[in-house]
Amino acid sequence: MSPSPRIKGWCPGAWRPMATGDGLLVRVRPPLGQLSREQVLALCDAAETFGSGLIELTSRANFQLRGVTDESWPPLMAFLVEHQLVSDDPEAERQPQLMLAPAWQMGDDTHTIARLLQARGGELAAMPGKVGIAIDAGIAPVLGDSAADFRIERSREGGLLVRADGYAQGTAVSGTDAAVEQLIRLTHWFVDSGGWESGRMRRHTAPLPDWAPADTAPASHGEKLTLGEHSGGIVVGLPFGRVAAEKLREAVFQTSARVVQVTPWRRLLLQDCDTLAAIDGLIRHNSDPRLAMDACPGAPFCEQASVATQPLAEKLSGWGETSVHISGCAKGCARRAPADVCLVGQAGRFNVVVNGGADSTPVKTGLSESEVVDFMRKFSENS
Ligand code: SF4
């Protein structure tokens, strides 16, 4: 197993930026998982004016601005608050992250639950900073591969259920109000039974209470949004979760999209538009080999990384159907699910994991980049 990364136990936000290898990282949580056209354009301006011009989309469907400095952070915050990209109340950021199933519609269960939770957010227990909530109440759950500690999902019978991470089944509830009530109750049980010590629900060993029997199966998983035309607009991909602000601005300018919806799959839904020309820096086709790759920012962007990840990801793209995860360290930020091959940085070289994640036991250790390329060539030929 690769050496453990430093677990900080808190998530950066806008009011609590994190120092990284290329300056401060400022995270922006789009309310209800979407931004207006004007807000996206403001975000692009903010990235260029106060940061490095790079925008990231995280696996929890947040935007990140990189390369912010101690000097540029105060005016950046004033700008973000002015454009309602960040609340002027730093405490608002301490509430658990809500991740909504993308492509929700106004008034559907996902939207209704999110609004109820926004109104009752103060009733949730105060939980560790990394705890997140998925509101996944469409026809079928689609956020199963995305990190969340508590989920509200559709059951096989068509009702709603509340499920704790680590459990295959959840507890049926009688509607949206009951789902929110059950969720609030569950967060208090989590904290009262030692949640601050375990940090995350999947590591929490206390048995669920009697009133949360976890005896109802969720519906079979639905498909994530594919790239291209969609009933709600056009879906585009960000290579390895990154885009230059100028490219995102160009995409928005090219379309009539009034709203941009974020996803945890490094894809954006440009709502209510039907044409978009090819833009260098955005993925337009489902056959793009970069979609099979996950790579974290790596060096020099992350202080915990000793290897550059994204140039290697570009180099390895297109080698067959193999899913590849390139991780700057054993923390594995870019991908939660196992990959066919996971390349993990350690002391400037790579360890190789087959059918696993960044913290799994490697089959090879200490490879140079060219040795990794050789390994991948042989692996692709044999698989
Ligand atoms: S996985 Fe990548 S982004 Fe996450 S801490 Fe390690 S090097 Fe940094």
C-alpha cells in the first residue's frame, strides 16, 4: 500500500481558501448546482483577474479557482459576493454540501427537497467539513459513484428513501417533507454516535438506529449525462475537470444558454441551447479518450503531489478501453471507484495498481514516466 497522504479533515471553501502548490485554491459551490449565464461569465472574469485563469470542476460538482494570492483574495471575495457566487456569511459555507442530480427540473422531487433543505439547513447537525448530502430523487439514482455521506434516492417501488453511505439499502419515507425530516434526524444520530471521530459515514461503525432500518432497495442506477445534445440543452466535458476561463466564456457566448448546470462528472449542461461549435479545451464527443481517464491536479498544483499527472494523462489517452486513474498521491481525489489501472505518485515516481484505487496495494512500485508508458502499452495489448 502507498504511504498515507495527509488528511486535512476539512474542505476548502471561498472563505477558507486552501494553500496549494500554485497559490490559494478558492472553491465556489453553485447553489442548487447551477449558475446563471451572468454568473458563469463573472466566474470567468474572476479567474482571470484574481487567479491564474484556470477553472476546475470537482467530483462534487463545485468550481475551483486556482492561483489566487494573499493580495488578490480580498478583492476576489468582494467580487464573488457581489455576483452572488458566494454568500456574504462565512458560516453558510460550513453547512454540508448539497449535490443535486443534474438535469433536475423546477418543482420535481430533487428540486423540492433541495429547497426544503436550504430552508431547514440550520436544523442539520454540525458535522465534519467533508460530509456531503446527495439529493438524487429523479426516476433513477445517478449519483451512486459520487461521494456523499447521506443520500435521498428513488426506491425500486417508486417512492423515496434516505440512505446512509456504506449501506446498500435505505429507509423508505412517505414524501419530500418526510425525507428531509429523516435526513435531519440521521445527521443528529451520526454526530451523537461519534460522527466527529469517524469523520465520514462510510467509516462510521455505530449500528443504524431502529427508526432507520435500511431495508428498502434503491432503484437501479440511471445513466450519467452523455455529451452532446440533451433534452435540456448541450452537455460538454472538461478534460480532467479543467478549462481555461477564456474557453468557458467562449462556449457561453456562442450559445443562448441562460443557465449552466454542473455535474460531478466533469461535465456541464448548457441549458436551453441546441448548437455549439467545437471549442478547443472542451470535450464534445462521447468517444473522446480523455473521458476514460481521471487525473487529479498533481504537481505543481497540489503540495501533496511529487509527480505531474495531467501531462501523463494526455499522453496515455486513447490507449484502448482501459480506464486509467492518475493520482498525485494515495489520497485519490480524482476518482472514488476502482479503475483498471491506477498510477499513484510517490517520491517522484509511480506505483501501479491494477483493478483498484489510489490506496490499494500496487503490483509495481517506483516506475519512471517512460516505464509507466511501457507498462501501459503492454497492458493495453493484453487486455
Ligand atoms: S490525489 Fe492529487 S489532488 Fe489529491 S491530495 Fe493527492 S496529489 Fe493532491
